[in-house]
Amino acid sequence: MFRFALPAVSTSLLLVLTAAPARADWLITPYLGSAFGGDTSSQHVTYGASAAWMSHGIVGVEFDGSIAPDLLDEDDGVILGIADSNVTTLMGSFVIGAPFGQPGVRPYAVAGAGLIRSRVGDAGHIFDIDENSFGINVGGGVHVFVTDNFGIRGDVRYFRGVRDKNSSEDVVLELGSFDFWRASVGATFRF
């Protein structure tokens, strides 16, 4: 019995000692993109950054912030008296991703919630609106790492506002009417 146990224990110990350590990754991604669809009149530039922590490369959390200047403006600059607008999003999300290869390709899916801040200024600055709303986002993308610490990220997300359904004391949330899509490309730094 001892004759068979010694090689099995030795082999197991060797595998444990030579296995690559599981690693958790921090991913920092500044990005540039386009907001489109939904309540936008055309494509508009958006920019921002995200910071994600991936536990052993599979599940994680992400904090994403972006700004889309002139998101609600028409191409001619004035629609229904709107002279200037922007939409800012600050979202916390859960991420599920799967790394493949070394340095690696990592497709992922993301879903979360946070703040959607809309600012609309009319031409006469009489009816300016600043509104903070609860919102959700869902989407996905892929990281393509060219080295162990640097890669490119492509990402597409859908954003939608959420509102309180009724004005009673009970909070009943429903999807609001404000929505848009964002596609972005950024440089990812992995730590």
C-alpha cells in the first residue's frame, strides 16, 4: 500500500508546487466612443474610463464613468430650443469574463446600475434642466491583450433610465423612457 501512496503523494505535491498561482486582475481602461440610438438624434462622441477588478479572471466588479456632450442636441445645434446638453453616467456593474491564452483574449458580459445625469440647456436659459436619475446598463465586449499588461478593449452597452412607478410611499421601479446605446474602444492596462 505504501508503495503506491508515495508516488501519488509525490506527484500531487509536485503539481501543487508547480501550478501557476491564481491571479486577480485590475483593469483600467480609458476609452472613446459613440452614443447612438434610443433618445439620441444621431451619433455623438462619448468618452470616459472604467476600473474593473476580476477575481481569478472570471467574475468581477467594474466602476464606469462617461460623459456624452451634446447627446440630446440635433445636428443643427438647436431642436425645440435645446442649445446645449450632456449626459453623464456613473455605473457599478458585475462582470463575467473568461480569459483565453497568454497574454490573452477575454470576452465578457456586464450588467449594473447607477446614476444617469442629464443636463439640458435651452436657448434662452429659462427652462434649463439638471436631472439625476437611477439607471441600468447591460452589454459586453472583449479585451485583446498584446502583452501581459496592455490590451485593447471593444465594448457595447445599452443604458436605460429607471423611475418610480407611483408616488405612494412604496417604491415600485419601472423602466423609464430615456435610453441610448454606447460603443467604445479603449486601451486597457492590467495590474
